[in-house]
Amino acid sequence: MELPGFPDPSIRDYEIRHGDLSRRAAAEGMVLLKNENHLLPLKKGEKVDLYGPGAIVTVRGGTGSGSVNARETVSVRRGLEEGGIHLCNGKWLDNYEKLYQASQAQWKDAFWDTMDVLRTRNPEGDYGQQFFEAYNGTVFVMPQGEAPGKSEADLAVYVLSRTSGEGGDRRNAAGDYLLSEQEKAFLARLNDLYPDIILLLNVGGVMDLSFLDAFTHIRSVLLICQPGGQAGRAVSDVLTGRVNPSGKLTDSWAYHYADYPGSAVFSDQDGDVKEEPYPEGIFVGYRYFDTFEKVVRYGFGYGLSYTEFALSTKNVETSDEGIDVVVEVTNTGRVSGRDVVQIYASVPCPQEEYRRLAGYQKTKLLQPEETERVTIHLPKERFERYDEASASWVIDAGDILLFVGDSLEGSSLQARVRLSGSVVLEQLKNLFVSKTKAEAEEIEPPRQCRQQRRQEAISSFVRSSYSGNDVEWNISVSTHTVVYDRGYEAVPEEIRRTVHDLSDQQLIHLVTGMPKDDDEADVYSSVPGAAGFSSCCAEEQGIASLSMADGPAGLRLSKKFQIVDGKAVKTGMAQNMDDGVLDRDGKPENAEERYQFCTAFPIGTLLASSWDPQLVQEVGIAVGEEMQLFHVQLWLAPGMNIHRNPLCGRNFEYYSEHPLLSGMTAAAVTRGVQSLPGCGATIKHFACNNQENNRFHYNAMVSEHALREVYLKGFELAVRESQPAAIMTSYNKINGIHAANSYNLCMNAARCEWGFEGLIMTDWTTTWNDPECTAHEAMRAGNDLLMPGCRQDLDDLASHLKDGSVDRQDLKRSAGHIAAVAQHLKKGK
């Protein structure tokens, strides 16, 4: 077996190239929220005082499986100094660095004290679960640092940092969604000392910004999110004007947490983490605020620039495939920049949202007074709604109103498209009706107010200069009727020949992954830090084992490991979490050190904030190059669940509150990864993984209408646009049925309705954690690969195959899907 990694830690060409891309992607996604008196950009050589924990320890990404063990993180301090900004408070920054190191050492000791207690109580317990319990229960709180003292600088930059991760939701409390008392006191002191303050939000998701109303000297606010390994350099690029900010919000930033629909019942807010009602229905994020006319602090699609743009809608044309809108964008300011053209549609049906994002396109870099003409195609599906009564996707007759702008709030009605008759695009069947009748009662949309707003908008439009964009739409479409319940017979004939003669034992091993205690698990040493492997039991029949690595901000592998007697020493969770800072084992004797430095790219939300599919696809290509380098076939990413609520612990991994932006971003990443031979992407977590507390057991109670239009739509788009190699199911239940146990979700929706051709896998340990979700039930429901594999799953399948409750055809179906992906990726090598 070829030894993995590199024998020396020297920086390599791919790291430089991918680091430059990470820096560019981060800068393109940063969102300028406020810029009074044109405080930004900074002038070269400007004197600045820099404060905040994130100034020295800039948070590059979230924790858990969504993290990356990168070579380094460039801090904001380092980035600004390299960018020519004179930092006057070096002593404060030096002292903070010492304080942070001491606090981190104390946290490490506290973690291992907790871990030792857990191991003593239950030495036979699952080590990984105990590790996560100790990790989530021993929270590291970044110290605030000593009080600020005025220097010769009149300008202060404060970096406000937050992190979160897998296994737990955020809290609507001080130090998380709200400022801590220490942060309030620090900012109040800065507000007294400095006439001008720049706030950098080094956060993975939405937080309360009410303090902006009190601290009036905060003149500029830049959302830098969690920008990856090149964080400080990307921040410097934007602050100094080397890059003009062009990011746009992918979420609505409300004034208060209680403003979000469903906030009172989300996760543990109501004291119940078992039953999770979705009372908002389709009215998630801006769909709620816009439809119910609720004011927000910063709206969906919003973002400032150092220049100004003028948009003009020039033409609207219809066809059977959809609507094409031509928009001219002119840079009317003094510096070059990019803008995002956004089109929102208002459809006739009164039960739908007032406006929905229907299409978007980012311009090229426009010089002052330069104009670009962009054509945005809006497929007919962008105007459909799911009708539960008829179980079909329908476009309703009436006026479709198109609002054009560079944010939702800044958009105006620019076109009316009149459809004379309703059109049924696809005839389905309802798949997700609750069997327990426990669906939440949904809020009622303001139908009368909505209709009145539409009429007022039409009246104004008819009187406007845009009335030339008033067109008829005649769609000639044949209704597509889906054929359901296609099992083994849908597997291609050549793949069926491959699995036909496999033994029962081979079939069972193929669909249960490769446990680390398996006799052949030495394969784990071939990719140190890999999340898992599929079985190699049928390699003689041409079904190769698949190696898998976590994501989605890059590959999560061991950045350093040892080789003894020609084999890589298996790395544990301590080496693979948070850059190995928790590791206490040290280096074995006579060991050769090896290195696998993976690039930490910006978090998913920041990538989506670029609104630039081409850029995101470049990131996917770079990830694919590292997959090839470190022998990874399946990347367990992109994550693409909806930002239903700002407190979800994994929102940083995901893209947006809206499925169109989520689906198109995931498709772009997937296309990038899969453009490289031998590389596959895995979209996750399918579906409704919108909270982390009690994530193995909670029940999402959601209507079929909301599921179809919000929580499944992004996955559908990603499948149809990019055909990912794999889908990973989520831990939670949907209307009383575990996602992994849902035949309708895995087989009828993904495969029969959307045409998914890859393999479907469980999330790790799905079948270990709930007696209602067993190996044979998950496999029978359409999970082809039960990960990471364990003796319990093997025994479960064997016993149920023996007593006839598992059909061998189902095993062959799952094995066929695995074989198809394995052979496709192998051919690409």
C-alpha cells in the first residue's frame, strides 16, 4: 500500500493556489452592512487600534465534522499588518495572545477531566459519543482581554467572534445570540474612546445586533462570517479596498430573536426537544417578513458596496421553458465593483409567499461608468407551487409579477407576465402525510393584504415606463406523471450482472460499510483521519472500497500522523478535532512523521453570500484536487439544509434560508468536485436537519406543502442540476418516521421523482442510536450504505435475511447502487 501524506511539512504548490482561491472566495462573500460617512475603505498607513478575541484568534470555521485541520489560520491582526495598516495597540494584542493560550490550556485540562470521568463510569461505552459529550459539555469561552486604552489612533476595529458546531444548538443568551456583559462593557468603553469604530462580525450565523442602536460610534459593520484559513488577508483585502465588497445576505437579520416565526418552539426554546412543530409552514425567513410586512434590520439579498449601481430591465421574453429577463447594470460610482441582479416573483395563488427568489446573476467586475447586459433565465418551475389537494406541481393562471433589484427590499416591479390558463407540470402523490396526525397547525397568510399589495403594484406598474415589459405567456407542456416504487429492476443491467453472483455475506458487508475493528480495516491507515470506508469484500468482482472524508469547508483529515513499521498509526478524535489541540498522546517512539495539509475554505454561508456559482464551482474543483492528492473518493459535503432558525448549531455549514440559493450553490460545488476524475460529492443531511439538540430522535412535524417547497426543494435542485454521487440521510424523524427509515423520502422522492442515480448512505451511527431505526429497516427504505458499519448492523441484516423479513433483492438493489458509484469513480481515476 502506498504510504499516505508527505514526509516533510514544506508548503506545496497546491496549498498556495488553493489558499489564494480561499482568500478570494472569502472576500467575494463578505457583506458590508453599514458604512456611515464612507469610513471604509481604510487608507494605506492609517493608524488603527485593533481589539476583540477574533483579532488574534480569528474563527475560520465551525466545530465538529464541519471543521478542517488546516496548516494555519491567518489572523485579522496579521492580515491588516501585511496590508499596510498601522496597528497602534500592539501591547494589548500581545497580552491577549498570552491570555488566550493560558485559557486554552485550562480548557484542555477540563475536557480531559470530563472525558476521564465518562470513561470511568462506562469503560465499554462508545468512545466517539463520549468524546462528543465531553466536547459539547466543556465549552471553551474565549477570554475578552484587558480593558482598552486610547492610543494615538482615532479609529478602532473590533472583531466580534462566535462559533458553534455539530451536536448542539446555539442559545438565545448572552455570549451567543446576544452580547455578553463583558462584550457590552468593552464596546461601551470603545464607544466612549473613539469617534469611529468598525465592527467585524466573525460569526457563523445571525445574531442580535441591537447594540448598534446604543453604540452610535460604530460607523461601519462588515460581516466576515468564518472566512477559512486565509481569514485575515481576505479581511484586509476588503477593509483596504483592494476588493470592493459584493457579498449579499443569504438570510434575514431580524431586530430580535422573537421576530422569527417558530422561534418560540425551536429546539429547546419551549423545553421540548422531542417534538418539533413547524408552525411557520412555507413562511421561512424573508418569505415571512416580506409577506407579513414585518420590518427587519438587514434583509435578504442586502449588501453595500464602495460604489453605486443602476439597474434597468430591458426585455422580457417567454417560452415553453420559462422566462428570460434582460437587465442592464451600470457602475455609476467612482471605483470598480460587482453587483448581484436579483429577480423575485409574485405568483397569483394567495396561499403562497408575496415574493420568492426566482433567479439571480452576479456581474463581472465593472469599471466606473461601465455597463453589462445580463440575461437571466427563469425556468418555468420557479413559478410552480405544490398543491396538496391534487398532489401536483402547478403554475396558476393569472399575473406573475417580476421584481428586479440588487436586494429584496431594493427590488421594484419591472414586468408582468400574464398566464391565461393554469398548467400542471408534474403529477405526483403525497408522500409525507403525518401518520400520527401530529403536524403543527400552520400560520395563515394574510391573503387579503397580499392581494391588495399585488393590485397596488400592478396599478403603479401600468402607469410606469416599464409597462412595455407586459407580456403574455402561453405554455405548451405535457404533464409528467411519475412512476413510483421502482426497486431492483431500476438498477442498470450491467450493474445487476456485477452483483448477481455475490454471496449473502458479501451483500451484507457491502451495505454496512467497514467498521474500524473489521479484520480488513487496515485500509483506514491509507487515509488517516478519513470518516469511513465502504467494504472491500467484493473488490475481486470490481466493486472497490470507497474512502470518505468529512466537509464542507474542505477535507477534514489528520494534518499530522505517524508511520511505524510501514503503516500509518490510526489517529483518534483528539488528533482530528480543532487542529489536534486536544491531543495528549504525543509521538510514538521510532515513528516517522507525515503531513496532510488540507485547505480551509470559507464556511458554506460565506460561499453562498458571494452569489457566484462560478466561484463556488472553482472551490469544488480545488477540493477535488485535494481528494485526488489524499486518495479520497467521496466528500461528505456539501451540507445544504435550510436556515430555518438562526439558533441551529450547524447553520454555518449550510447556505441560506432559501432553497433556490441553497440548491444552486450545492449544485455548483458538486459540479466542481465531480469534474475531477474519481471524485464524488455527498449532499446532506436529507432532510429537515434544522436543529442539533436531540438530533438522533427529534420529530420534525411539517406539512407536505412546506416540505416540498422549502425543505426538499434545494435537494431536488442539486440532484437535477448536478447529479451528486451520494446523498446522506439525516438522524431526525419527519412526521414520525426516521429519515433513514423513509422509503418515500429515499426511493420515491429522490429516485423516482428526481431521477437520483447515486448511492444513499446513513449519517454516522444512525442505526446505533434509536431502536426504531434498525439496519434492516434503513436498508429496506433505500439507504444503500449503513455507515460507518458495525457488528450489530451485520448481525441484524443476517438474521432478518435468514428469517425472510429482508428480501435479497433489496440487498442487491443497495449493492447495485454502491457498485455503480464505485465503478464510475474507479473509471475516472
